[in-house]
Amino acid sequence: MKARIHIHLKNGVLDPQGKAIETALHGLGFEDAGNVRQGKLIELDLKASDEAEAMKQAEEMCKKLLANPVMEQYRIELVA
Amino acid sequence: MKARIHIHLKNGVLDPQGKAIETALHGLGFEDAGNVRQGKLIELDLKASDEAEAMKQAEEMCKKLLANPVMEQYRIELVA
């Protein structure tokens, strides 16, 4: 089973990388782009018998390694 | 309208960051995690009258700035 983990900075946490992208987009003529935030996307294969088990594993990985719970929030999506 | 842009390395392109995450996961006891790939996730607000227009803008941003078409592929998702 494949898990796709989306990690972004929590709202309110300053995102300098997103800001840099926004400035670059404006410079290229995309003046309408706003509120740009950059996050991480991690895809991995899991060996799990069912969705609940896979979700539990992925959640544990996020807590232990992938996300920083102080500044980041994550969302797990399972792909068949 | 909000666009969510998922950018990953194309299949076959070596992903050392993903490999490092995989090794770390194995070290933490998640031996079943495999084929880990890390990508980027960019969220932004667009001013567009309809979905087709928003998609066109986002696509152009990817081509001009956000993704490297030689090594990366992207997927655009529009969120209402």
C-alpha cells in the first residue's frame, strides 16, 4: 500500500521559502499569486494488511521522524 | 481559488533525500517502508474566474518557475 504524506508549516508560522517563491512569481508577471506556502510531500510503500494498519504506521512515522509537530502539520493519504 | 501543486522527481531519477529518509525509517524500526520519494508541495491563492483559467495559470507557473521539467513532474489540484 502506498502512502502519500503532505507536510506543511502550520498557519501563522513564517514561511520564508514560500515568500521567496511568491516574490519570484510576481517578478515573472503572476501578480495574482498570493499566500504561497511551501511544504513537503513524501511518498512511500508500506506493507500493511489493511488501511487502518497502514494509517497507524504512517502516523507513527510522522510523529517520530517526518514532521516537526511544533511547527508543522501533516495529512496522510492512502493510495491503493 | 486555491491551487495545490505537487512536484516530484520523475521515476528513475535518483532521490538521495528520499533514500536518507528511508534509511532513517529503517533505523527507527519501520523496516517495511520502501521506495521513499520526497517531493515538494506548493499551495497558493489564485485570482481566476473559472477552473480552466486557474489551471492554465498554475500550469504556466510550473513551467516557468516551480518545476524543473528535465527531472521533475508536477500535478495540479484545484481546491475551491
